[in-house]
Amino acid sequence: MTAGEEPIGAGRDPIAAPAVPQAGLLNIANLLTVVRLLLVPVFLWLLFTDGTWWRIGALAVFAAASFTDRVDGQLARSRNLVTDFGKIADPIADKALTGSALVGLSLLGDLWWWVTIVILLREVGITLLRFVVIRYGVIAASRGGKLKTMLQVLAIGFYVMPGPIDVLRWVTMGAAVIVTVVTGLDYVIKAWRLWVDGRASRTADGR
């Protein structure tokens, strides 16, 4: 499930439409999220172990963990498996995977630290901002956000992958950084508008 996933029943008339019961905590979507979290230390262990085959193993684990992010979101939406646990754990698992990969690559000297810092500041900042404005509404995930995630995963994968593909790494990571910053600024603008409108509505209602 994605971080900007719209809650079940959003936009429906609460009187005309019956409430949809929330799925149980133990379901396949949440299980995949937990698996993604458990794969993070495995990925780091393989990444920091010297040798080409260990790098290939790290790449395989990273790819598998990234794939679970796409699958659990689709399952949660199609089978009505959205839970409060999933809404919290899913973005944490995503940030843990990409964040650990970026920091790990920088510690190894494979990736510039400024790239890691820019991406992590954007991801952590937007996550905190999401909690600040959630009382006023939810900003749905945009195509730019999905493109950002795809580019980050591809770029990290190329950096983990052994072999002389430096140009491909630089180009993909450069695109990922640009889209990450642009979508972050777009989210800040949307969050600001949502906050202003929410405050205005509360003032008008006398709250």
C-alpha cells in the first residue's frame, strides 16, 4: 500500500453508504509489510559483505523487498485489507528500506552523502508534514510521487548492482533527486493550502 493511500470510503455520503468494517490485523497485505521490514537487516548484511556475489544477493533482496511494496498496496486496495497498522507500518517499511540502502551506499563510499541527505530530508520532512495536516484532510498520492518512488528504487538498484555502469547510475539517481525535490515542494504547497483552508473552515464554524 502506498503512503498517500486514500482511506476506504473517502468521498462517500456517510448516511447513504453503510460503514465498511476494517480488515483484521492479520492479513496478507500486512504480512508483506512486515516481511519488507525484516528484509532490511538482511539486505544491509549482504551489502556490507565484500564480494560480487554478495552484492548480487543484496540486489536480489532489495528487489524482492521493493516488489512487496507494490504487491501489498494492490492487495490492500483490491481486497479491502486497509488497516490502521498498515497505514503506519507501510510508510515506515518504505523509508527503512530506501533509507538504509542510501545510508549504506554512502558509508561504503559508493554514493555521495549529499544525495542521501537530500532524499532523506525530503522523505522524513514530508512524512512529518503529513501528520501535521492529517486533521484537515489527506493528500492523495500523485503520479509524481509514484514516479519518484520508481526512480529511487531503480537508482538504488543500479548502485547496488556490481559492474561498470556508472553513467547509468548517475543519470538515474540525478533524475530521482530532481523528481524527489520537485514532488516534495509540490506536496508542501498542497499541504499549506489544505492547512489554510482547514483553519479557515474551523474559524467559520466557530471552533
